[in-house]
Amino acid sequence: MDGLSLTKEYINIVKENPERYYKDYIKTVEKVKNSNAKYKGKPIPFLYQPMFFTEKDIETFNRVGETLMSIADKVTKKYLESPEYRKKFKYPKLLEDLILIDPGYDINIPIGRFDLFYGEGNRFKFIEVNTDGTSGMNEDNIFSNILLETKSMEIMKKKYKVSYFELINSWVEESLKIYSSFNKKVEKPNIAIVDFTESGITAEFETFKKAYIKKGYNAVIADPRDLRYKGGKLYYKDMRIDLIYRRIVTVEFIEKAEEIPDLIEAYKDGAVCVIGSLRSQIMHNKIIFKILHDKETLSFLSEEEKELVKNHIPVTEEFGGDESLFEKVLKDKDKYIIKPIDSFASKGVNAGRDFSIDEWQEILTNCWNRDYLFQEFIDPYTRPFVQFEDREPKVRDFKLNIGVYMYNGEFAGVYTRISRENIIFGREGYFSIPNMLVR
């Protein structure tokens, strides 16, 4: 039993009785529409089919996640100890200073999601590592629960034990566990989920807020500009804040630093526990893929860690300096993608094969010597998915982006997006697919 064979089995179920499952699909669409699986107020697109994983897949994710976290710890240690090594990251002084501050607990990446092109077993390549602002948990859990109730999944559940990856309450538990090791902890912390109002995923934040409250804690959603630092304590309105679940992506944190002086001062003083700390940016910034391939980094990694880097992390270089690099990326356009060193939601990411040579040249000219990276193009793995057209099921191959969640250093669950396009990790042009563990 593997994911692909389970997928084919599911598609055959739908194809055997198209009318029955089309009607069920319409009901499912309505359930999703009425749920809070929304981004910027709009329902997130999905399909009437889950992504199936087996226990063998989970073993792979555990092994890869454990190795990646070990690499992250070694790279972070080197960053903290070596001023020379820090220069590779080219961080502004404020960010560097904040990274060097002890966050008051031990784990460098409290929450993260590493995105993979995954073809089962040892066939995978990293797309990127997300730490700050890691998202998608709410929509996955909503879609999973809705799809588990469909008529098609009823058939699958008669034959297999099917479950989903609970990602909300499990994070609440792990974040509180991390807080319990904070060097200035209080008995019952007041919690703030913090992001800039214009950037935050409101529906997801509300779900986490309710989960903290249900657990017995005071919890609020706060814009960092509304936090006030006085008398050695951080406040949101009249509530003292002891624990911040940080959803602000670091690039925005630094860009808007002048707007959030109270939060920064409280962080510097260690007056509030911020999960995750600014140290998580070391693995989040896309330049990390270049740095991992550097000889200096490889020199302090174990053989297993080196193997992961060499075989599974795409070769990445800065796009600037020597003019021959420009010609190389231009001439062999189908071999490369270009991406900003630090961005999110796939902003500014382009694949050469999606453009004519003239269009590609214009893109490259605009990116040259402007904090961009070029990277080898990885052809994503695919899997067949069923879509309804004119009440009939149509089966098409979609490219897969598998996001593997790590909570407090341990595997927590999966987030899948699929697309027909080459760039499939933005916030548009993709379907979000619920994930099922099949035993």
C-alpha cells in the first residue's frame, strides 16, 4: 500500500458512480463556503479528494525533520559564535542584534514547515523552509474534517483506518510546553497572537485564539503596533502579555521596526516570551540553501546531514556580481528559477521555462544585483486528482507541494497544495488539499 495506489483506488470509487459523488461534491463545496477556511475573506479553493499518506511516509518525514532540525541547531550555534559566519547572511544590524538575544528558552525553531517536492520514499527535494509566519493549519483541519464525512471517504473508511493530522490543539499544547521552560515564566500566561492587521490570516488566528481560551487561558489577537511596554511588562490594552505566538514574518518585522518600538524593547529585555524568536530567521531566509552548500557549513555537519544537503537541497546562488552568471541563467532559462532572498507567499518567484527568452531577459535585468537568488529548477512530482466538469469526473495530473509541519522539533502533520503551474507555493493559482493518514 502506498499513496499513489490509494489515490487510484479513491478515483475509481468516484468514477463508478459520478452522479452520486457529484451531488455529494456540491454539498461539500457548500460546507467549505460556510466554514472559516478563508484567506483575505475568500474561501480557499479545494478539490473533492484528499492527499493520502501511509505510515511509511510519516517515517520519512520524521527522519528528514529530525535531520533538518539538527542542521538548524548547528547552523544557529555557528551563527551565534562566529561574527565571520554571520556575514554570509547579510542581515541588517537590528536583525542581527535581535538574533543574538537569548529568547529565554532552548529551541531554535519552535514551529516550522518545510516544503517539499515529494515523490515518496527518498525521492524528494526541498522547496523552502518556513519558520516565522508558518500557516495553513486551520484550512487543512477544516477541509480534512469536511472530507472525512463525504460519501466517497465512507467507502475508503470501510476498508482502512483513516485519520487526519490535528494541527490546532497540538500547537497550543506544544507552545505551552515551550513556555514552561521560559526563564521568566508565570503560573498562567496571558497570550497574544501577534501580526500586522493588514498581513494576518484572521480566520486562522481566531481558531488558535479559541483553542487557547478553551484550554483556560486569556488570549487575544493583537497588532504589534498596539502593544505597550511599561514598568518592565508588555501590555495589550489593559492585559499584561506574557506569551506571544509570533505570526509576523521577520522581513515585515524589520521593515516596520520603527512602528513597533515597545515590542522590540520588551523583546530585548526578555520581558515577554516570543514564540518563535528572531533566531528562527536563520533557517527561514532563502539564502540558507546557498549557505548550506558552502564548504564551511558542510565541514561541521555529520555525514547524514551532508547527504541531505547534497542530494535534497537544490543548488542555490546569489544572482549578482560576475556577468557570466547573468548569461548562464539567461541562456539556460529552462534550468533555473529566480526568487528574492527574503519574501513570502511566492512573491517575485519566477521559472525561466514559463517565459520567452525576451521576457526572461527583462525579468533577469530587473533582478540583477538586487538581492535575488537563482536556483536549479526542480520538476515537481505529480499525482492524479479528480475534478468535476459538467457533472462528470475528469482526472488530471497535478504538481505537488508537500509542507511538513514541525512543532517543538517533532513531526506534527502535513499541508498539501497542488497546481498545474510550475510555481505552486503562493497564495493564488493552487488548490489546498486535505491530508489523510491511511493504515
